[in-house]
Amino acid sequence: MKINAVNLNVKEYMLPGNRLCPGCGLSLAYRHILKALDGQAIVTVPASCLTVLHGMYPVTSVAVP
Ligand code: SF4
């Protein structure tokens, strides 16, 4: 099935709260990418704002390994 904004998975892989700048488009884009992948992803994170989004171990704002 073709995935689009209307039939995205309802499950959330971005958990409430992260450390990105308020209004940053990265969290919205990342949220939709994880939904489109239905959580079937292992994430490796380069040093960037994505590192900030994931948070400091052992807490995280993302529900994928
Ligand atoms: S990309 Fe990084 S610096 Fe830019 S708005 Fe988002 S969190 Fe802030």
C-alpha cells in the first residue's frame, strides 16, 4: 500500500518532549519518517541536532533502537 499523509501509522515513535529548538521542522519530519517506516528502523545518529533530539542516555525521546 502506498503511504501518504492520510494513511500514516497512528502509532507514535517520537515520544513527548525533546530538546530541539521550539518550532524546528526536524522533529516533525523525523516523526513522519518513523511513522512511514512503522518503526522498522535502527537509527545511527551523527553529531548533529538529531543527537540533541534523541537526548542523553539513558533517556530518549524516540522509541526505536
Ligand atoms: S535544526 Fe537544530 S539549530 Fe536548527 S532549529 Fe532545529 S534544533 Fe534548532
